[in-house]
Amino acid sequence: MAGQAKKTGAQKSAGFEPAMAELEQIVADMEAGKLSLEDSLAAYKRGAELLSFCRSRLEDAQQQVRVLEDGMLKDFSASAESGTS
């Protein structure tokens, strides 16, 4: 597992979905009791990194949605409302 943590460190830039898949696999392995104590600690550390990355990506996406709602989407609905009056 420690080798996997080193190998996958560069995968952060791969995107949200691969990070979530890796995190889900880590959780499954830990819940199944497949890992030694050392591997569990390494998996926990990697999981914390992945969780932080995924939260950051979700916050970025939420911010982009807010920008769209404040800009383009509100302008669109304002146009639609003025067209129906």
C-alpha cells in the first residue's frame, strides 16, 4: 500500500472522479481489514489527502455555479421575464 500511495501521489491532477474512486477503494480495503497496521496508517494518510483534494474540487465547482447563477443565469431569467410581460 505504501508503494501505491507514492505512485498515486501524482494522480491528484487526474481529477475528481479518479480521486473519489481511489478513496472508495481505500475505505473498502480498510473496512475489510485487508491491511496491516502500517498499511492502514499509510492508507489513512492517503485518504486524508484525497478527501482534502475532493473537497477542494467540490468547493471550486460550487463557486463556479455561484458565478454562473449570479451572472448568466440571472440575466437569462430576467430576459425571459421581460419577454413574458
